Amino acid sequence: MSPETAKSAETKAKLIEGALRTLTEQGIAKTSARTIAATAEVNQALVFYHFGSVDELLAAACRHGTEQRVRRYRKRLDAIGSLSELLAFGREMHEEEKAGGHVAVLGQLLAGAQTHPPLAPATAAGLELWIVEIEKVLTRVLARTPFGEFADPAGLARAVAASFVGIELYEGVDPAGAGAALDTLEQLGALVAALEDLGPVAQRAVRHRLRRTGGR
């Protein structure tokens, strides 16, 4: 890599990290070329030189930030062996992401996408990275339960992602309510664990009942 290319890559990395920090610390309303450049400690003109616009920089930061977060959790997601473990992991990840300020970034990007259309595809693509990982877990673990032949892992993965995002944003206005929602998910995890522990005969009975209810 030439010195010019290396310098360019370093500046782009600084701007992306600066954009993520600015979103976290100041919110989308105060995120601009000036505030990002100040956070990144570079010249404001470099925002436009490297990315063309603030929206394009934010889109790149969204992709980069999500890829980092997904990579961080991928091995742990791959090790999940049951629905109850997935629910327990969701709460653990919630606490880690909240402490790291990453929830705030997602919330700001979702808010910004309402008024800055170029952010919508990047934010949706970031969420899709999470959905893909969750769908892989659900496909694997649902096959071991009475729900395997009835559930749609792809749709359920989107429902899980939407619920997670909703709880994260809800917590900002009603922490107690968000905590109650997470507690309820833990209770659901206990119920799921009980079903997973049923013997073969009982599981066949559950499947039979589900088929009758679903008209299969």
C-alpha cells in the first residue's frame, strides 16, 4: 500500500469512528460534517472528499459498526443450542450493547432514516446482518423442538430483531417497562425450556395438537 493510500485509509477510518462517536454522544440532530470532523480531529473538507456527503459517511459508518458488532457475537451465536439459550443470550447482549453505546447509534440511525432517505437502505442492511445470524440460530434450534415444522425462521428472525430494536428504543423513555418486557422474555424462555425437555411421546402430542390447530 502506498503512503498516499495508507493515509487515505487512515483518514476514512477516523471519519467512520468519528461519525459513530458523534451519533452516540450528540445524536443525529447535531451530527454534521463539522461535528464529525471535530470528533475525528480532521479537516471538515475531508468528509466530502472521501464520502461525498454526510449521509454517505453515516451509511458507511452504519455498515462498519454493524459488521463489527455481528463479528463480535458470531461465535457465541453459533454455540447456541436451544431457544431458551437464545433468549438468555439476547438479554446478555442487550446489557453489553447498552453499556457500549451501540444501542444509541442504532436508535439515532433509525431516527435519521425518517428524514434522510439515503440512510434507510444502509440501516436496513445493517439490521439484515443481524437477521441473517438470528435466522441461522432459529433454523438450527427449532428443528429440535415440536415447533420445527410450523415456524418460519426467516419471519421469526425479523420479529426477534424488531422486538430487540423496540425494547432498546423503549428503554430510553420507560426503563421499568423495558425491564418488564425482558423479564417476560425470560419467563418465555423457561416455558420453552420445559417444552424442550419433554420426552418423545409428549413432543409428538404437542406436534399433533399444533397440526390440528394449524389445520395441517
